[in-house]
Amino acid sequence: MSQTSNTRIRFLAVGDMHVGDLPDERLTAIFEQASRHEGVDFMTSAGDLANNGLPEQHDLILPWSGSLPFPFLPVMGNHDTHTPDRGGWSVFVRKYELESANYVRRFGALTCVFLSPDEDCDGLTCDMKDSLAVLSDILAEGDGPVVVFFHAPVRDTVGGAPGRKCFLSTEQFFFLPSSDEVRAVFAKSNRPAVWVSGHTHSPITSERLIHTEYPAGPNGAPLHHINLGSPYYTGRDAGFGDTPLLYRFDVEWTDGLGGHIDVSLETIPAGEVVRTERLGF
């Protein structure tokens, strides 16, 4: 008789923090709330941790992220890459003690892929041509579920206006320019996957903040998209009236039998769950 193995993990995620602009009390509230969770395997941020990518801005985060009872595993955003000296990648890797700006962590059958924007990011757009090969290789390695963390969402997954005072075009700013190439990579895979992004600062009322598609291909595996709202910005307005959120992900997977991921949106700092969705694998 063949044996099956179960994977159950919990992780937390927060959207674009823009530390250096984010008020100190909001930064404190984010990590204090995260630390109250039990059974957490890791916490991540979907990029734009530092508003200007400066070492001293990351230094404001490190005492909090280092005090968590579980690892803090972030990815870079366009604000993290576009430092005045173009040294954002090296600063990010060194500050968070990562082996690379693109890295992988495995939890049983679940593979978590942390990908950063191209090193020559121009400060506005957020592409991943350099890390696309990494993603392709990972998807080809096995058959368990994959969670990909990348700053920008795939085009046509976050509906509705991202926010007010957004003067840049959606093609230029809000979506991944190589979206077609990304979808082609997923279409070749039969692995169920989740794409976790930030970047748009979308309020929780935006259409398809959580959205599922089936990339055109022979295998039919679902690709779920989850866009993280910023705990400080809505659109391009700092502190504009939106509910700051911490996201909790509870994953259960049984080899050969499938599974699900429960996504819970919690207010900061009250911890009230305002939305929960179950996504099937």
C-alpha cells in the first residue's frame, strides 16, 4: 500500500510597507500582531519594504523582523531596487541574510518561491525576466503545490481602479510587463499554484483581489492570484482611509489527493478577520 504525506503550513504576509514613510506606530502594530500568531512557519512581505531602498530604512524593520518567533522571508519591490547608488539588490540580500534575491523554501510537498524584480529595474516598472528561468525550473521539478511571491501582479488579475491619484498607466506601473511569458510557464506545468503580489496598493473592495484562472495549456491546474493591500497606502495616497491588513494563509495538502489554502484578511491592529476565502488545489 502506498503511503500519503500531509503538508500543513501557516504563513503571514503583509503588503507594501514603505518604511521610511510608514508611521512608527503602524510598523510596530504590524509585527506585534504577527508575533501573536501561533503555529506560523514564516512571515513574508510582497516588496516595497523600504520607501527609498535605503539601508537605514531596512534597519528600522530588522529589530521587529528579527524578534519574530519564526523566519521573516521577504521579496524586493521596485522601491527596494531603485536606490540612489543602484545597490538595492546587495543591500536587501545582506540586510535580511538571504542567499540570493531569488530563493526557494520547501515545506513538505509545498514549494515557496521568493522572486525579486530585475536588478536593472527603473524604479517604476517591476519586471522579472531575470527570474523567469528560476520559476520555470522550479515548476518542472515536482508535482506538489507552489506559492510564488513577487511584487507585481500578473496583468488582468486585479480588476478595478487600484486607487486615486494614480497618474501612471496600468501597463507601465501596476502589472508585470512579462505577464504573457509568466502565463506560458504556468501553462506548461500541472502544478497548482498561488501568485502572491503587492504593488497596486489596492483597497480590499477592489475587484478580483483574490482571483483564480486556468492558464491555457494541456494540464488545467489552477493558478490563484492574491493581491496584498498596503498597510499604509491606498493608490498613491499615504494613509488614505483603507483598512490596513495582515494576511494569514493556512495550507493543507495531501500527496495525490489535493488540498486547499485558506486566506484570511485581518485588520491591524485589532486582528479582526474581515474576509476569508478557501482556494482549492
